[in-house]
Amino acid sequence: MKVVTFGELMVRLQPFNYERFVQANSLEFSFGGGEANVAVSLANYGLDAAFVTKLPAHAIGQAAVNSLRRYGVDTSMITRGGDRVGIYYNEKGASQRGSVCIYDRANSAIQLAQPSDFDWDKIFEGVDWFHFTGITPALGENVVEICREACKAAKAHGVKISCDLNYRGKLWTREQARAAMTDLCQYVDVCISNEEDAKDVFGIEAEATDIYGGKLNAEGYKSVAKQLADKFHFEKVAITLRESHSASENGWSAMLYDVASNEYCFSKKYELKIIDRVGGGDSFGGGLIYSLLTGKTTQEAVEFAVAASALKHSIEGDYNMMTVSEVEKLAGGDGSGRIQR
């Protein structure tokens, strides 16, 4: 099975441990980005995963490429050019202090990329699955067009397409997001979202539900998933729920709606002690794609994806460095992570 993901790979700069930006004397250097994070998960699960982007030919661009190659991601289709690798500064939250993310990604190589930079017909030869997120088209109209061409080519090659809505208010307005994602979602087979993204991007919400309060009843999940599926004719819709007790402790669960069988499957809920929440949604996406490609049932798929994401919250950095057996062990247990004897 071969999967292609497309997006921006950024430098991640972060103070040591839980220091604030204003007190830090040094910053830790790593890489990350939504779709790249998914590719790393899939490569770690043993799938043939390729990441497509545009990166400068200089040393920082090469370091970004190397960060993926070390985990077995195929980087052969990355276009080289431009001058900048985008940066994001991450200050980890703790207890009642929330995390802080500051972007410095204007004029990055991928933001200035053009449709002619990518030969999608060649890229999709022998590919089974294509994944992107709503973060990538938010980089500009030119990148919306690149995503559109990618989706059209994927469809022409019979490739399944998944998209994580991932609304980022720092990158574009709700109106811009709605226009672009309404267009792109007509090509999508599997949609990944949460209540906030569904509301922010498409104005879809469940009745009598406080989407920002961190709690949602089962009927609210079902309502949002069905509205999304009805609007765009998705085959499957995954809705994740993060219950934020504090920056350090969250409840984490999800639901997967299979349209053909009209089946709504809910996962067990994990109570997380968070080491690093960045990439948590991406690890869910990676787990879901792996599950669907390897023939897991709807219930098995959502359990595997949520378990994978729960484990990612215990790992520093963007990338989820877990194996299939480790994820399946947690998914098949009681959710505590304790060794079952």
C-alpha cells in the first residue's frame, strides 16, 4: 500500500522543557507539519509513505528532508527551490497555562510554489491513498490551486483522498476557508474533523451543544458527521473530541461514521497526561488511514486511531514514533496503558 501526503514541513523552535519564550536562553530545533507527521506515522507502521512539498536546496532544507528520511518516508518527490523553510515557535503549556504557537512562515518555499512545480500524474502512479489538511490551502490561492490539481489527478488515478479540516484562524478567515474547502471537499472520500472545525469552516454544528465547552453527547457527534457526509458525499467521517481539563490533562476520544452501513462507532476515552500535544490530530489521521487501508472494521479503525493519538501525546516533537504492535496493545487494553497480566 502506498500513501502520498502533501503540505508544508516547517522548522519547529521550542524553549527547553516548559520555559516561556521570554525566559528562554536557547531553543530546541526540530521539524514538523501536519501532513509530514502523517507520513512518518504511516512509515513507522510499515506502509510505503511519501511526502510531497517544496523545500529550498540549502542546508536547512536538506535537514528537513533528512528528518523524514530517518523514519523511512519517501522524499524523492519533494521539489527543491525557493529560499525559506517556514518556522513555527512553540511554547508548551502546563496546568492552567495554555500553549503558545507563533508562525513565521511567510514567503516559505511551499507558500510561493506554483502548480507547475508538481507532476501529479507521475506522483500518483501506483498510489492507493492521498492525504492533505486544511492548513495547506490556507497558505494562499496558488496553493489552493495546487491542492485542486492534486485532488483531480488523484481521482483520475483511482486514489482515495482524505482531508483533515484543521482550521487555522492565524492563516485565513472563515470565509476564505469555507470557499476553498467547499471546492476541495467535493473530491474527498474520508473527512477528519472536530466540532470546532466543522463549525468554523462550514457552519455545521449540532443543536443544543456547546462546541467550545469540551463536552459533547453522542447525538451531537452523529449529527455533525451526518451533516458533513450529506453535504459532500463523503464515504466516512471521523470526529475527534478533546476534553480540555487543563493544558496538561485532556480526555481524548473519537467517533467514525461509515456512510454505506450507516454505522456510528465510538472509541473508548483516554485520560491523557500530556507531554506534547502537537501532532496529536495528525497521529489520529495516520492511524485512521493505516486502519482503513489494512481492512480493519469501523470499530477497530477508530480504536486504533485514537490509541495511536493517545500514545503520541506522550512523545516529544511532531512525529509519532510508535509501532503497530504498541498501538494495538493499547487499543486492545482497558485504556490505562498498564500492562495486563
